[in-house]
Amino acid sequence: MAVHVRKEFDNTWLFIKLNKKRVGYCIFSCVENTCKLWSFTIKERFRRQGYGRKLFDLLLEHVHDKNVLELVVLGGKSNLEMMSLIKNLPVLRCDENINFYQLKI
């Protein structure tokens, strides 16, 4: 498995690839000590095989290197896959109106 990082404006893209084909990616931006996760996806045929956990762990490593203290995960509670990834992290705030989860990392 290979990892590719791409910067575009204020956003960073992390891709994971298997045999040179994209398995999944996430898009995030970091400002001061806060990072916002805008998008996170794993191709359907690769789900439930540990690639989402690997990508999320890579994201956490990347933001730790930037001295980020908080990670804001944007999305609703209906995203069960994302909820399973973050369930063991301490949720600092969940606002139903704007559908985001702010996590301490």
C-alpha cells in the first residue's frame, strides 16, 4: 500500500493506493491548532478491510506533526462508517444543527 500527499490551496489530500490504484482519500485543512476533515472516503469494494482505519491513522499522524490539538470531523450521525472510526476518540462537542463532531487528538 502506498500513500500520496497533495496540497491544494489550504487543503491537504491524503490518498492510499493499492497496486497504483486509489483505494481511498481524505481532504483536510489545518489552521493554527485545529484541523477540519472535509471529506473521507474508501471505495466501496475496499470497505471493511481496514483501509479506512489505516487512512484515519495516517491522518492523525499527519496532524500530530503539525501540532494540531483538535480535529473537527464534518458530517452527520448517519455516516455509520465514520462514526465507527471515531467512536473511541473523546468527542468534545456535537452540534446537531451543523452536523460536526469535534475531537481532541
